[in-house]
Amino acid sequence: MSKKKSKKACCEYCSNCIPIEEGDHVCYEGDMPKVVLSDYAPAEDYLHCNGHKFKN
């Protein structure tokens, strides 16, 4: 039996997370861009997509 590794959902590894200025990152998943990281820390909209790209 092989164990299946689950991927941990996080905005930092998503291709939709784009850096915009010093420590801030915007997610372009959905209709409107949302700030998901502010000063390299999770913001209010962090993982607003519920990690759908990481689900199997």
C-alpha cells in the first residue's frame, strides 16, 4: 500500500497569487482581485477560494 500525500492548500504556492508591492500579494481567482497576503502575512481574504486548486 502506498500512502497518498495530501497537498496543503495555501495561497503562497498558487499560480493566481501575484506580488504587487512590498509584501502584498493579490489573488486573481474569481471576478475581482483580492489581497490575500499583506506584509507577507495572511490577510482577511487569505484562501478565499477554499483551496480548490489543491483538492483532489
